[in-house]
Amino acid sequence: MALPQNILLDTYPDSKIIVKNNDVILVSNTFEYLPAWPIYILKNDRYVEHVSNVFNKANEFDFSGVPAGEGLRLIDFSFEKDRYQIKGEFKDTMHLNVQQGNFTVYSDDLKNWSEPEWSSDSETPKAPIEKFLKCMINHGSNGQYPLDSESLLSIRGDKENIILDRHTMKLQPANINDQSNVSFVGFRQTHLQTKISANFKINYDLDKNEEVGLAVRKNDTDYIKFAVYKNVVKIVHRQHDIATITHSKKHDLIAFHLSIVSDLKNQYHFLFNDEELGVIDGETLEVSSQFGTVIGPFATSNGDPTTALVNISDLEYEIK
């Protein structure tokens, strides 16, 4: 079978591949993100179809405090005795009382997966078939990736617990740097030139330090957030647990439009109602991250219990 070049674009860490009946099938690591372990099949030698996710909800595992780069990890992917099987491990160093260790899941059709069968035996992840990975994954900044609804990923939890419907997000006490369930969902950045934008509408509680916005996230300690409070909008650049307000502007709005645009120089441009507020060099986010860069909306009350909601409409991820 003649394999094409660069079907999936950055970042599919430690993916596992099998070849069955001339189909190339890939499963990718997702660590603390859900839906977990997406399954892709190479179709017609040129298009990758997203078939399923092995785990769609958080009920199988406790993701509430999983540090960045931990959670679900692939060990092996195979087809044996007329069924697919994936071996993996769940690791959460913050909560050692939750069930951890190695497990196996099975499927007859790649769409419906069994409950995890846990094992006390430890295993070392097997090396992938590199020649196929090189054909399917481009670790550069050009190419095409078929975006679909599953490109929107939640962090440390089931997005159904964060999103009430297609447009409304709950504000939760945790912020995006907390190791807990947080109100943040995002797209993996699959191209260097991208634009993510959305309309926001919120009624702020004047007694609370509530904020909503967009964030460019590498991990718990390194990210940029485009945060809108009840009377000021800020760009906050966090590097290795040190947060710096790089730009700010006063406002009196409850409805506004936010955009983050990345360019070929790896710079992020932050636009408030289509007016550029500031630019941050993306090289400052070049920290160790097993999952790449994730960009998307967040909503937090910064430690205070709240019933507040934010309406987010026209959320778009564009390839420029």
C-alpha cells in the first residue's frame, strides 16, 4: 500500500499503529484530556477518518486532579483473536488512593469498547511502527487535519460537566492552572497559522472575582490567558508559575468578541472586539508538553462558589 505524507499534523504523542487488511489504524495518547484515546483509520490512502474515542466520559477514571502529562498512557495496540485490544495505564500522582495501574480494553468494531480489565502486572510501552507514523503524522507546521467535533477536548474531566448545552459554560471555582476539574475546553493547535474566536455574554456577580476568556495552554504552569473581568480585560502570561500582566484595558461590557490569531513567526495576537490589545511571542511557551498547545475558552470564579454561566457563541477554529 502506498502511504501518503503528513495526514495528521502535530501532536499525537507516543501513538500506536496496527495494519489490518490494508487499513492503517492509529490510536493516540491523550493523558489528562477527554475524550481519550481517539481512533483513526487511513482511508483511500489520503484521508484519515476519526472512528471513535476509547473513553468519552470521566466515569471510568478520576481526572479531577491529574497533573499535566499524566492520566491515560498507551502501552500496546493489537488485533488478536478477532478483536482489537489496547493495553494502557492510568497514573495520577496527586491522588494515589484512586485505582491506578495497567488495564486492557477490547473492541470488535473499533467503535464500542469494553470496560477496563485491571491487572497488577506492569508493562513497558512498546515502540510504534515508525515508518507508518512518519507517513501519518507531520511534526511540522503545514498540512491538513480534518477537524471535527472531537477536536474540542476538555481538560481533566467530562466536558458534559462543564458545558450545559452547545453554547453555555459553567463558571467553576478552579482556574486553568489548578490541578482540579476546571472550566476549560480547547482545540489542539494543529497549524502554525490559526485563528480561534468566539462571542461571550455574561452577567458578572459584582461581589466575586469572576473571569471568562480564551487561553493558550501548554500545561499547568505555562500558558497565556486572555481574561475578561467585569471592568477590565487582561493578557496574563504565566511562565513556570510566575504570572505577568502584559496588557490591560478597562471596559464596561457584558457582551464582547475575543480572537487569538497565530502567525508564521509563532506570535499570538489578542483581539478584543476586533481591536488588537497585545502580542505575545509563542516561543516563550516552548516548554515540555506531551500534548502540544491547546487553545480554547475558559470560565472561572477564582475560588468562590458560583451559579454563574457564560454564553459562548460562534466558537470557531480556523486554519489561516
